[in-house]
Amino acid sequence: MSNAIQKLMEPSSIAVIGASTDPKKTAGRPIAYLQKHHYKGKIYPVNPRVEEIAGLKCYPDISSLPEAPDVAIILVGTDKALDAVKALAALGTPAAIVLTSGYAEHGYEGLKKQEELIAAAGKMRILGPNTMGMVNITDDIPLSPSSALEMDEFPKGFVSVISQSGGILGSFLSRANACGLGLSKLVSTSNEADLGLADFIDYLIGDASTKVIVLYIESIRYPEAFRAAALRANQAGKPIVVYKVGKSEAGIKAAVSHTGALAGTDKMYDALFKQTGIIRAHQFADFLDIPVALASGRVLNGNRVAILTSTGGAGTLVADSLGEWGFTTPAPDEDTAGRLRKLQPGDQAVLDRNPIDVTLAGLQPDLLRGAIQALLDSATYDALILIMGSSSLAMPELMVGAVRDCMLTSDKPIIAYVSPHAPIAGALMNKLGVPTFSQPESCSVALSSMLHTSKLKCRKRHDGVLAKLPADLDITTLHGALNEHQAKNLFSAFGIPGVRETVVAANKPNLDTIQSFGEKVVVKILSHEITHKTEVGGVALNVLRTEIGSQINTMVAEVKSKSGTLIEEFLVQEMVSGAVEIMVGMHRDPLGVAILVGMGGVTAELFEDNTIRFISPGKALCNAEVLEMLQELKTWPLLNGYRGRPPCDVDALVKAIVQFSELVAVLGDRLLECEINPVFVFSAGHGVKAADGIAVFS
């Protein structure tokens, strides 16, 4: 970990450049908040117009400071900020927080100022500019002017937040305080001219006070560094929760391949998060609820849930939501049901079915404790949901007391749903370590994130395999868009077999080479320009060998009328049937290069059954990772022997996809687009064949 980042997050001395004597102004708040929250280090205000601020000696300029501070927070305008950064760097300050705006967020001129700022910093690290700073709650170090710091006491805990939006930090801090969630560190990275998401993820991996890392992301500026840091966090057992804004697909330009149309921007983020083990919060409410659940530290090992409720309707709401998320709510086993019935003789309570309803029995502390203990002890359940009804308004500590006595006897997850609006009861439960929610659906989201985290610990990491260029392939000859025949020759060079085919001239087709293809064949136009051949009438199936010539004449006329292109060559292929059609493609994105696998054929974009994996530079996918991709498809059963059909040659398909990813890795930036669609997958032992494909080079 960088010593400068350590100094930034845990400074023993702080200089405030441009400090104001008015604690209500933005420039006056940092010192006011440092004092309010009892910062124990040294504070050096810098302001040439006054001699003292808040009882502290004020220095006229940076060169007058008695020492190089561990961190400086800069509150002056853009021109003065540049001078301040130069002076601090000359003094030997490890890190500076530049709150000043007017940089890259303002366009080209601002970007030039930002580049000048970073150049002036030299070895000094910069947080910002245009940032709201950071708050080290663990050590009572608020370095931010956010008004959210007006609270008298920080909610200390084990959740840390890194946000590209400064305002979100204040929102998260205030919401966490209201619900009783304890926090550790909060950082606003904003423009990320220097320090970014990956730097602070790495810091938090080594931070003993952080168990859960929360990210608010607008875009990932340095994807390789981010990916590496996220994987390190995963290995360290520190789950990452992300809320990514900007899900709209507006403005995405479809490329010539199906892959380009299927791999939209937000899908690429989804793929990156999935591949690195990150949990994505799809609703802003989940952005807080998921960390609340994970901060409990409890591990969910299965999907069987017990629901203990004092209000029947709320129990049904939770059970319905759990079912939609793939959880089950089995009835108590015989031993557990017996223990529950002994707690309340008679029929006042419904204690032998799930949800376990104590509404009619009344909320007796002994009954609650006994029921909670019985359900936690039961081998039938992996988790327990407690539903707090209207009594949580009048007696907010009732459930808290009952569950407190049982928590130490079991390590199973316990979460709660407060049916009425009872924030006091919810905050009390959260402080006890029981994640508590105000929406029934949040219980399902919480348990799903906990199950996701536990599965990650068992998941094997795939690092890819080093890609190699075939010895007999001269890549210097590859330029522009290859026609289909050329593309399949390229695939063949990497070991991916294609269907039997021959190229014929449109005006005088020589058909001597197709005698072994069978009575019926496929006829296609051969063109560098037209990639979606079916859309212009450029593909004909089940053509009799005796009618190939007339079919070619018909297609020449039709393609000319629809596209304006005169076709001079055609491709005649063997007719294949009885195979499953799969597509494999590559997509180049600001986040990296990815391989897409999915249902193939002309309906690929209609059904959108696909999965995506990023590859590291120079590395191909490995067999195990490709098999995982195939098993994620809805159409996997078709490959695995659906309803009595013989299983397909999955081993051959896996090998072909690995070889395709090797092709992509080896050809690097020169390869702009590449796709095989479809790959025909035959029954086990009979291999695969590439039936169509494209490859476009720079």
C-alpha cells in the first residue's frame, strides 16, 4: 500500500489551505468539523489575512508552515490551487485533497488545468480535484466540508464507501446514521486525476476496520487496475457492493456483428462485476440494505429460511418475495415443531408451519426467545427472518431483548423486517447486529447478497492461459473486413473447423468440387462489405445442386436491388441439420476486451441468451471458465441433452471457444470485430463446425 495514501487516510497533521474564519462557510467547515469530532493531530490553517482561526495559529503561506503536513486540504480557486500544489509538493507533503472545481468536469480547458495540476504535484498524491474529500470515521478524521458532518457522533462500524459523487457521501452517512449502520471510511474520488477507485480499494483491503466495501460509480476510468483490485478484495474476503449509475443504452451504436448489438454498455459493467465477484445493487435502497446485511459478518450456507412473525400479512409478503428470489420456506421438521408447540399449549399460535405465526399468542418474551432458539437450532433452516409488527412502535426493545439472548448460540444469519414505520426499533436491531429493513423485498435482496458472498469463498478463480500465435499464420496480410471464406480460414488456423465449402464465380460457377456435399446445399453471397447477408437476400438454404446456377442469378439481382452492390463471387456450402446453433464473438469496450457466448443463428439478438467474460491482455479463456459460461445460458439444456435428445459435443465446443478467445488475445488491438455465428454443435463425439463468421481488422 502507498505510504502517501496511508498518510492521507490517517494523518497526524493537516494543513487547511484557504481556511475561513467563518465556520458556516465551505472554507471554514473543515476545521470546525475536525474540532467538533475531536481530531487528535495538529491543524495548520493557511490564510494570509488573519492570524488565528478557531483558536489555532494561522500561517500566511505554505512556506511558513512549521513542517510538511501529512495531508493538505485545498479550498482556494483553480489558479491559486495550482500554486498551492506546487508549494506543498516542494515542502514534501505526501498527499493533498483538492476540493476546488473547474477542472475536467468543465470540458477541454478544464482538462488542461487538471493536467497542469497533476504535473505540478510531482510525487505528491492528489485526491480530486472537484472532490468532497474524505472522512475517516474510525479515527475521527473528517476532511470534508459536507454538512452531513454536523451530526454529533459518527456511526462507527465496518462498512467503507468510495464514491465518485461527493454528494452521495453525505447521503450515505446520514442514512447510515438514521438506520444504525456503522461506517469506517468514506472517500470522494470525483475527477480521479490521480488517486482513483482501485487505489482506495487496495487501501481498504488492508484496513482492519473495513469488512465491506461500497462503491458509487459513474464510470470506471482505469478498468485493468479496478479489475485487479476487485479480485484482490475478493481473495481477501472483503465483499464489494456497487451502485452504478447510467444504465441507459441510449446512444450505443450497433456494430456490424451481432455481438456489438448484444454487448451494450451496462451489460459490460454487469459482466465485469460478475467476473470479479462484485455484488451489484440495482436499486438505490439496496445500496444501503446490502451493506447492512453483509456487515453482520454472518455466513449464509443455503436457501432455506424460517419466518417468525407477529403479523400474518407481513409474513406472507416476505414469503412471496423469498420465493421469487429462489429461497424456500419449508415447514418445521418434527422435532422443531414439537419444541414450538410446547412453548404455547392450545391453538392460539400457529407454530408448526412456516411462516411461524405468534399473532394470537401475544408477544410474550419467553415465547419469542424459545421460538427464536428453536428455529436457530433447527437443521431445517439456514437463516431466520423476524417480522416486527405494530408492537415495535410501543415496545421497540421487545424483539431486541428476545433475539439478543439467542444470538450467541448460533452463527446463522438473522435479519428482521419492521412492518410499520418504526425507525427506532429498526435502528436498535441494526446496532445489535441484526440487519433490519423497512421493505419486505429487502429481506430477499439481503439474503441473496449473503448467499452470493458465501459462494464466492468456494469459487475457483480463473486466471486464463497464455495465448500463442500459430506458427504458419502471417498476420501482416490481414487488413479491413475479411469476407466469410477468409474469416473461416482464419478460424481454421486457430484450430476451429468449418463446414465444407467452395468459392464460385457468379458468372461461371464451377461446381465440380461440391459433388460430395449432398443433393442440397447452402448458397451465400461473398462480400467484404455486406456482413448481415440474410437481410439483403444473400442466403439460400436447401438449394438443389442442379439449381445452383439459377439461384445465383436470382440472388445477384435481389442483392443489387436491396443494397446496390453487384456480387461477383458466391460461397457454396454443405447443408447441415440436426445441430444446436451457438454464437461466439468478441467485443472491444472501454472496460476491456470481452468474449460473448450465446444462442446462435439469426434470432441471436431476439432472444439475447448470452453471457460475457473479459479476457486479460495476451491471455485466453480456460476450459473451466468456458464451461461455466455455457452452463449459465438458458439454452444449456439443449447442449446437455434436453428431453431425451442426445447430449451435444460440449468438449469440442469448449475447445473451439477457448481457441476463439486465443485468436482474439493474440491479434490484439488490430482486431476490431470478430464473430462466429453460428457454430454448429453436433452430438457427443461428432465435434463442431463454424458455419458463418466475420473478422474486421484496422
